[in-house]
Amino acid sequence: MPGFIDAHMHIESAMVAPSELGKVLLQHGETSIVADPHEIANVCGVPGINYMLRDAKQTPLDIFYMLPSSVPCTTISHNGASLPAVALKPLYQREGVHGLAEVMDYPAVESQQADTMQKIHDAQAAGYHADGHGAGLTYDQLQVFKRAGISNDHECTTLQEAQDRLNAGLNVFLREGSVERDLENTIGIVTEANAQRFSFCTDDKTISDILNEGAIDRNIRLAIKAGINPATAYTMASYNAAQAQQLTAKGAIVAGGDADLVVISDLAEVTIEKTMKAGQWIQMSESKTTPFNRQTVHHHFKLKDLVLRLASETCNVIGVKPNHIETEHLQCEVPLENGEFTGDTIQDILKIVVVERHHELGTSSVGLVKGFSIKNGAVATTIAHDDHNIVAVGTDDASIYAAIMRITETNGGIAVAQNGTVIADMPLTIAGLMSDKPYAEAAADLNHLFEAYQVIADKQSLAFDPFITLSFLTLPVIPTIKMTDQGLYDFEQGTFIGITCREPVGASTK
């Protein structure tokens, strides 16, 4: 078969460096990926992109980087850097850069905001194109994206959303990641008549999940299991992705094309025997992760900042939706002690806190979240889309604070604490997003975190990835309510709202 292509993904979500991820993906039949270094760019801007380009040179895997279009992702963001069009334009001359990544600021596109439209124009002028990110958009809004020059989208979660993207003229990337498990809900849209418009992507997938279940090879297995003709599924995983992302020498076994091939012994199970890249059978690389020498965690958060006093027991609560990055907007009655919320494990309503970590602005906010099933303990992480501040959730202030301080000491990471003591952690010394360890050691660290989570949580709580799920509860461009360092944000209203159920407060961003 032609080598598999991931049409859209974030390397940082694997939690290992590009060169380490390449070792794993090549074993799974992937010979090319289209990656958006959006996460590290939100932490440290162009130097972060430079790091990704530099480390990628160590792997035979072809990594085509799309330049981040939304750094910061919104006007309310407290992230680590800003990348206007003028900063991105020179990067199109760099080897490895292939276009503009997921444009997600719909209001800016609709209003023809100058900098956003310049970014799209610059990509086209360089001979490339712009990807889209249309979460929650209607058919009419998707048409606005298409008219602006955006050619694809990966944010469909239902058959209707997939149909809307098809009708709007977009190429559609069906997604199956660690938390965005959307493929089985959307694959039914694919027919032999429209299949050429569909490809596969993973978007966000951890190194443990890739090792345990695969990446694009898993997408193929799920598609075939759902009734898709195997030849069609393999075409979606190679040729269709190459066409959608303008990788003209990829995706087909033809004269003049790149010799990126996969030998498979079982079509339905996608059993990979060996992978060829550029005419050479792949052998395990001995490369080591490129050193990252920047301090990216800066704050002066104190234990007392976790106190949450409420004027009413009726509160706005973020409702976790397992295996989805959208949330529910819940209104719940919560118990108070002398006007203070401390935790409600009976209803599974806990504190969630976001702490700005880039510029020591001193901003932090505490809110409420339901769905983590933690009975005694806390989790904190510096992976917090898209600003990548610190986000934590837990039953008690001592454990939340202990977890936050551990990931501060390690220049980023994930930590699990219980009774005020850290019981497991995974240092992410590369911008607070990626481990600098070999992939097997990083995966072992992540597995240890899952074991620790079972200690602090209900045994049934691992029906979803709690760490990736937590990381998306800070992303205000995804429905419906999310937590930021400045407060609780309502996607539908485009404004900050109070924790108690009163009139919305804050400036609109729509």
C-alpha cells in the first residue's frame, strides 16, 4: 500500500519530540504527517516553531508543518507569544513549511479582519493553502470559510456536521484521537460516490494510545469494521489525504512518485509487516531528542488563591463529555460551608483552577467542573489548550496546590497528588508540552500517571482520557463553557460569565 498520511495532527499532543514520534509512526505505516505546531507556538512563538523544524530533521518521517494561524487563539488569551501575519510570512521560505494551519477564528474571517485575511493570502501567495477548524459552525458559516479560501475541516462529530462540510465544498478529515473519538459517529457519511472528499486524521493523540492502538492504522481498521470497502479505506488514508493537502508526490504507487510504501499481511486488521520510506526499508533510528533550553513556567500562585467563595448555591458548572472536547453547560446546586465551596464528591463536582504561567501576570481563576470522578486527590498539567497555562482539578486545595507546584518545579508536566502529596508525575521539559525522554520511557511515565489516577478516582472513571480531557477545558473556541485564567467563558454568548447563575459579566468577544 502507499504509506499512510495523517492529514492533520499536533505532534505536541503525543507528548514526545518530533524525532521520537517519527520512530513510532513509521512502525505504524505512516510515512507523512501534516502537523500544526500551534501548541509550542502559543508558548514561545517562532523559537518554538524553529525547535520543531530542527528536531524533525532527525526522522525519516516526512513532517509537513502548517504555520499556526491563531497565536493567540482569541483576543482574550493570556498565552506566551503572538504571531501576526508579518511574523509568519518569512517562515514560508523554510524547508518543511507547507501552508497555514487550522484557521479557527470565525468572527475574524466573517468580518474580513485584516491580519487573519493576510495570513490566508500569504499562504496562497507562497503556493500553499489554508486548513480550517470549524467547530460548532453551521452550514452557512462553513460557506464563509470556503469563500475565504479555507479548503478543509476536521471538526465534524456527527453525520449532519460531516454532511454540512461536504455540502460547503470542504475536504473532510475524519478524526480519531485520544479524546476526540469521532470516527465511528461520522464514517457513515462516506460512500463510493463521495469518498474522494474524505481523509483521516488523529488531531490529538498521546504516545501511549499510539503504541497501544495505533494512529491512522486504527482509523483504517475502524472504517473497515464499519463497512467501508478496504480499498476505499486505504485510499482515504493515503491518496485522498495527499490530494487534500497538496502532497503531489505522495499517496500513490506510480512512476515519479515517492517510494513510501507499507507491506500489509492482513487488510482488515491492518497488520503491518514493514515500511519503506523514500525507497529504503525503515530501521530503528538512534537519534536523540534535540535539547530545549527555555524556562516556560513562571507564576506566583499561592495556596490561598484556591479559595472559592460563592454568593449563591446555584452555579454554572462545566460538564465533561467523555471522549469529546465539547462540554455541557450545567446549572447545579452545590454545598457551601460559610459561603465557601470546598468540593462535592457525591455529585462529582470539583474545583477547576487555571493559572497564567507565561508572563507572571498574576491572573488565576477557580470554577466548578463535573465528570472527573476523583474521590480524593488532584491532577495538574501545563497542557491547557490553546494558551497552555496551568490547569488543575481536584477534591482538596492541598492536593491541587501540591500538583501545581510539582509541575512548576519540572518546567512543565502532569502531576497527580493525594492528601497534599504528589504520587506520580511526568515532566514535560519541552515547553511544558513534550517529554525529552525516548518514546518508550515517556509512555511508561504516562502509564504511571494513569495508574495513579485510578488510585485517586472511581475505578470506572478511565472510560476516557482524564489528562487530555482536562487540557481541553480551557479552550474557549470550542462549545460550550470553558475555564480560563480570567474566568468562566461562555462560547455561545461570547462573554465571561459568573460562577453563580447571575447575569453574564465581562466583555463580549464575538
